[in-house]
Amino acid sequence: MEYGSIEREIHIDATPEVVYEVISTPEHLREWWPDEAELEPVPGATGVITFGDRTAPDAQVAPLTVVEADPPRRFSFRWVYDEDEAATPANSLLVTFELVPSGTGTLLRFTETGFREKGWEAAVLEEQYRDHVNGWDYFLPRLVTYVARLVSTR
């Protein structure tokens, strides 16, 4: 099995502008992905996302750095790096959301890369890759559901 990248294509029944807002702003992110999100959707901005109750010992707090913010076409960030380091291609994973108009909706092209570049030993690489595949397989459908709910109330 190849552990280089995770790629998904999903059709979302909303405009690229709406989808971009949902994938790049904290108030929308926490509705489908992390429990908490603190970030400015501008290139170079750093923030954190939290899975679980931030005050609990088992909370997972992950720093992230916005790489590209090109509304309504592309949003990307680096994450999975040590808090006391700056994100680089050698120490982090890169998540990219590419939004392509498709009829009255949007084709979302999702990629997460950088697994091999992290330098993890084989067992850790395999475990991290599987964790991320399972995570995105869980969270990306939640994105579609959340956008559908959001659009129906506008």
C-alpha cells in the first residue's frame, strides 16, 4: 500500500463561495470537523484546532498554518507538526481543498500529503496514514451534510 497522499473528490450542492466559507472559517469548521478552531484564513496565519474538550487531558490540540487562501478556489494549511516549530514540508502534513464550480454546485478536490516526508518509521507512518484516512472518511461526509443544512436555512 502507498502511504503518500489521501485524495477525495466530493460533489457539494452549494456554490464555491459557500463551500469556501465552510472550509476556512472557525465558526463553520467546528460544525463539521474539530470541536474548536482558532485561525484567520489568511496565508501565513497560525492557529489551532482541538478535538475533544480542550480542558480534558485527552484533548488533541493541533497547531496549523494557513498556506494558501484564494477564495473561492483554494484553501490549504499545514498541520501535524510540533507546536514549538514552524510548519515546513519536512515536518508537517499539507491539506488542500480545491473548489471547482460544477453545475449549480461545487466539486471539492481534497488532498492531504506529506506522510513520507515526515520521516516516520514504517509502523508509525502506516498507523498515521490509516488514522487520517479514517478521519477524513468520517469528517468529509459531515462537511457535505453541514453545507446542505446551511444552504437550506439561507
